Amino acid sequence: MGKNRLGQTVFLSEGSSGLEISVYVKVNNSPDWNAIYKKKPIESYLFKTECPDWDWNTSNANSMSCSSVGKSPLAKTQYVHWSPKGRKDSCGGQATFLRCVKGCESKRVPKIIEELPYECE
């Protein structure tokens, strides 16, 4: 999950057709995530179409890129894994992020995408 400079949240999650890139718009200042954002994304894209060379399962990959002809906020971008020392995720483990290093100029692009834990053990 990452926020762009337009105030939108870009969320990567499993959908019925596979991994999806969804864009949500903030509607109020509630502390509850489900109440803050519209329940349905304003945009949604198939990850494998937008980022065909990005192997999501290869967490040790040096960099990950998305298609230069894509339409999602991640189009034309390149990200690298980043794990800042001392930062913990919501489960208390080492926080991991994807940091944009190329194609980051657009206001639609989240500069940082946090890899949220699926479940706490």
C-alpha cells in the first residue's frame, strides 16, 4: 500500500483474476481504513498486464519495473526493495518497502509502497 501526491492510496492485493493494482480515494478523516476510503476503487488494473516482468514472488530481486505502455499509477516505474533499520511493521517484524527509483515524477506514482504483513504469527 502506498500513497501518491494526489492523496490517493494505491493498493496491491489479490483479486478474482489475480494480483490487482487498485486506486482508492479518501472520503473522510476517520481512523478506520474501511471508512476512510471508498469501498470500491476508482481504478483497477491487472498486475500481470501492467508489470509483466515484475516477479512478485522474488522478494530478493534488485529492482522491479512496470510496463512503459501501462495505464496504472505504476506504469513506467522502477522500484527497489528497502528495509530501513529499526522500522517495524504492524506485526512487530522488520518493515519492508518498495522505493521508487525511476519514473517517479508523476503525481499518480507512490514514492514508497509498504509491504504489509498478510498475518501476524
